[in-house]
Amino acid sequence: MVRIIDRRFDSKKKSAVNRQRFMRRFKQQIRRAVTDAIQNRSIRDLDNGEQISIPGKDLSEPQFQHGRGGEWENVFSGNDQFASGDQINRPMGGEGGGTGKGSASKDGQGEDNFVFHLSREEFLDVFFDDLELPNLIRTQLARITEYKSRRAGFTSSGVPANINIIRSMRGALGRRLALASPYNARLRELHADLERAKEEHGPESDEVKEIRAEIHRLRVKIEGIPFLDSFDLRYNNRVKIPLPVTQAVMFCVMDVSGSMDEEKKSVAKRFFMLLYLFLTRTYEHIEVVFIRHHTIAKEVDEEEFFHSRESGGTVVSSALHLLRDVIRERYASGQWNVYAAQASDGDNWDNDSPICRDILANEVLPYCQYLAYVEITPGEPQNLWREYEKLIGSHANFAMQRIEQPSDIYPVFRELFKKNLV
């Protein structure tokens, strides 16, 4: 039997359909690999692809085959060492046991894991899928590049609305001067000949009449040169370029007290990643400052920010004091767009929460384009949340949301888009 497959309407990437089918089939394995990759990635490295591996055993497929059919009787050999219920000792040395230590062997064979590379768009699709973002917002975050129109000289074609009159008239004047130049030179010669002919032969002689006729023909040719030709038209040329380079600083403030476990830190990291990706749509140069706190706050690098084992009680005002000081020392010149995100489980020393509200309202928010507070807790709102709620009506550049699981991160970003920060 002959099978004919019509691929005339396939794109250049003929394997795209098979690739999507593969990703749908091994979605769980790919999602686990992306989750592991997020744990090891920097916040700034979110906008890249990822190379993942899938164990060979996960790629096996069930197969149908013909059975032997009929009735079969088998006799299995017994042994003279073990009986039913006996315990078998674990093999020693390199004979097994999973220690990974043993001598090489010429027998046996294996198969390496299947290595699969996710593109940037595929990686972000899996990342966003876990956060349950709507498709429109996924596309905006992953693919949209914003441009603006800028003047870029002139072009010889365009629409009438873009005609540059001064440039067109200048070109027309230059063209007329260039075309009439030989005629004007000849006219000057003829005028000199005309004066000599009048002196030698008289003003009504045939020579004078002939020169006057030639002068008339030249003037007709000069007047016949078009005042404005389509060749002279010049149009304003505009090109689309990325938005001008602007700079922003993103502050990541996280509570690392004893109540913030690894799961809550992982949720906070995803939130910080999304905020960073959101900012890259508008700002080309972004600095990230990490501030972690328990009873004492300090500025750290990203590795220590997420993975340090230091913990303690909770005094949130220490982080806000440090945030204020860093902004004033480095980013208060007016050349920086300041964004801040604070992640906490909301459990704070009671007497400290009103202090936090005052610092935020009077010393931090006046410098910020936007500040978002996320409380990562499945229980009731904590005292810090209740104090921060008092700022909602009076500060448009402040938003707060509660997060119980990764799928709850998006409401914060819905507020970000609604406020139209860019």
C-alpha cells in the first residue's frame, strides 16, 4: 500500500506539529523540569529557554503483539538454598545495592536520558500555565515589544500628508538651476553677439534678427522647465524603533523569619520573577536590589536572598528603614523609576506594624512608581495586612494581595495592569 502525505501547506518548520504533540504528551515531565529549573535560576534569567532531560523509562510506549495462543504448561526450576518467606541478604561491594561503586563490566547496556530543549516562548508558556494566567496576558508578557515612531530623514515616496514642502522646493530649485544653466550661459553669449551685430550691421539687419530669434527659443526652453516635478517631491520618513532606553530599579523585600518556610519563599520568588518580566517590557536597564529581614534587615545577593538558612523573629520596620536609606543614597536623583515588592506571611510584632505603615506612607511611597505587598498565608489576614489596608485609599501607587498558592499570584498582576503603570 502506498501512502502519500501532502505537505505543500506546511511551514518551513515541518516538525512544529510533532513538537507540540510531544509537549502535550509529556506535559507533566516538562512541567516538573521547568519547576526544578525555576528553583535554580536567577530572577534575571527567566526570559530564556531551558534544556531539560526526560528519563528513558518515561518515553516507553505500550505495544500490542500476537500472543503464543493455545495452552501451555511450564515447569520452573527450584533451588536448594531458599524457601518461601526467607529473607535475602543485600549483595555486598559492587554486586548491586545502588551504591554506585563497582568495577567496570563488558556486559550489559543502557540508554541515556532524552534531552529536550525548550525555546524561550515554550518555557514561558509552561511557566505561565502553572500560574493560570489568561492567554492574552501570557502573550503580552512573553512576546510584545513596544515601539515608537521617529523621524529618519526623507524618502522619495509616501502619502501626501507626509510631504516636506521646504525639502521638496529646495530640490525643485536645484533641478531648475541645473537644467537651465547651459541655456543661461548660451543666452549671455548671444546677448554679447547681439550688441556687436547692432554696431556692425545695424539694429534691423538679418544677423540681429537671427540672434533675437535664437534668444527667444532659449527663453521658451527655460520657461518650459517644470516649476515642480514629481521627481522633486520628498516625504518625511518615519521608522519604528524600540522605546527609549530608560532605567528602573526593582526592590525585592522578603521576610525570612522562622514562619516563612521554603514553599512560601518559592511562591515569593515566582512573584518577583513575574514583576521583573513585567518591568522588562518597559525598561531596558533594570537593577535589582534584594533585602531580606527577620529582626534585622540587610542587603544581600540573590543566592543568599533565597537560600540562606538564617532566620529569627519578625520586625518588618527594619527592612523598610533599609529600603528608604538605599533609595535616598542611590536612586533619589529622579533618573530612576523605583518599583518595590514586599513578600511576607504578615506575622509581625504588634507594636511594629503601625511604625511600618508610617514609614511606608511618609518615607517610601513618595519615591516609588509602584509598591506591591503580597501576604503569603492561607489563614486569616495578619496585623501587618490590617495596618497596610489603611493606605489603600490615599496612595494610588500601592497595592496589596493575599496569596495562598501559586495560582493566586495573578490577581496582583491584574491590579498592576489595571493601574496602567507604564
